[in-house]
Amino acid sequence: MKIQEFQALIAEIYLDRDSARGIEGTHMWFAEEVGELTRALRRGDDHENLEEEFADVLAWLSTMASMSGVDLAEAATKKYANGCPGCNAVPCACGGKKE
């Protein structure tokens, strides 16, 4: 599934409910999911659980992007299509420092 397809699917499933909650409340849920992913990584959880946690983080990020009118695929392409935004190299040659 492509990013745009995933974002559209998440919007179809959750956008009405998430929009009713608002961006601040939805961001709180997103932050909680990031925390769950962090804990899973620190614990060295099995691959299946890590997949679930990464998917949850991506889903919450997608719904916030939709609520904000941002197309994730377009935003990622604009920023990273030419490599590192700082040095335009692949792999990054500047250490990821922003210019």
C-alpha cells in the first residue's frame, strides 16, 4: 500500500471521530502511541509487536496530517526526494544538520 492510499484509508476509518476530538486531543493520542513504540523498542519486543506499534504511530500521524490538510506523500517527496534536506546527499554527508 502506498502512503497516499494508507492516509486515505485511515481518513475513511477515523477522520470524522478524530476531527470531532480536535487536533490537540488527537495529538495526545499520537504521543501516547509514540510512547508505546518507545517502550516496545527499549524492551526489545518481538517483531510482530513492533510492527503493530509502528503501524499505530503511522495511523495517528496520518490522521493528524489529514486533519491539517497535509498530504504525507507530497510533503515527504518535497522534503526528501533529493536526499538529505541539508546536503542533498544519499546517504547524508552533513550528519543531518539543518541548514
